[in-house]
Amino acid sequence: MKYYGLSDIGSFREKNQDSYTIITNNNGDLLSVVADGVGGSNAGEVASLKTCEFLKEEFLKAGEFKDTESLKNYLKDLIERCNYYISKEALKDFSYYGMGTTLTGIVVSSCGKVVFNVGDSRCYGIKEDTIDLLTYDDTLVNEMIRMKEITEEEALTHPKRHFLMKAIGMNSLVNPQVEEISEYDYYLCCSDGLHGYLEEDKIKEIIMNKESDLETKCSNMLSLTLLKGGYDNITIVLLKND
């Protein structure tokens, strides 16, 4: 599995509240994480960074997974422990009070691939002429769509379209999405600074360009997003199946 990641402050934000990490443990299992600090709350950049650091440190100590189910159970427990850790960290400093972050990512292990998510960062699978969203957004408008209260088109301009239903550090329990995923040529983990401004078809077109390497693909996605305004922090992690 090859990979490349980058994070950019964008054109208008004063801080980059995004963080990411990509590591491989002693068992050869790969962890890819993107975290986007919750805007409008204190210390979003602290929450996202500490979340990535916690997951990295714990994953490096992980034992061997016997099957996909054991990996899924491990991740559910790990994310709940991370949520508790961030909640406790928020109490140590008044400036951290109420801090939180989204969390999304993928684990690639010998027993399978598993995606996880809390919030509205996303993971995609890309192959041939297909781009599939592998996560679901924990947002108010997504819940309203599911309940058929609004349409997907109405959600695009809804005044509360960025309102999160879940975030690491801001709920006593987060009940993360943790699911096994099928094989794709590429896996993309990103913050909403990318998927909120760059159309999925354009993302697919850039990634499936056979003439560019991973770094160029990520740089091209970033450049185009900045051209569209760069109104948010932008974080991109791209994985390629060998």
C-alpha cells in the first residue's frame, strides 16, 4: 500500500485545525487518519492533533488481529477511548473547554480493510469509473435527508448544513461508524475543506489520471480547491493499492 498526505490552511482561515497521520505498526497494519477540529469551539487544532497522536501511539502497541471482526471491535473500543481522552484533556485548560474534532480513516491489515468515521470528514473508494462514499456524515442535514424532511439538493444550502451530530470529545459516547470495506484502486480520506468544495467527479478524474503519482494527485486536488476559494482548511490522504 502506497500513500501520501498533505494539509493546507486554505485562503481565509487564521489557523489550520486539521491534522492527519499515516503509520504502519510492527504487524504491518496501516492506519490512516484525518481529523478536523470543530469550528466555532475552543482549541479545535488541539483536539485534532491530540486525537491523531493518541490513535498513533495506541495503534503502534496493537496486537495482531485474527480476523476483520476483531479489528472492528478493536477500533470501536479505541475510538471510544480516544473520545474519553479528549474529553478529559478539555478539562485541563480553560482554553480547551468544549474542544472537539471529526475523525475519519482506514485501517489496512492482513485480515481486511476497515473504515471508521465520526463527524463529517469522509473516506472514498475509487476504481475505474467509480467513486464511492464509504462513510456517512454525522450531520443534522444528513439525518433530515434520512427522515425525508429535506432533499439532498436542499441540504446543499441549508443554514445548518455544517451542524454536527457527533464529534470526538463532545459526546459521552460517540458510537463510531466502523465497517469492513471492499477492494478499490485508491482510498481517499479528507476533511470537508476538500469534499465540500470539489465535486466527486473531479476528485475521481484527478485520482484516476494514470500520468500522475500520488503526490501530484494530492497537489492537484489541493490546487483546484484553492482556486475555488479555499474557504476552509484542506487535508488529503490518498492510499493506493499495490
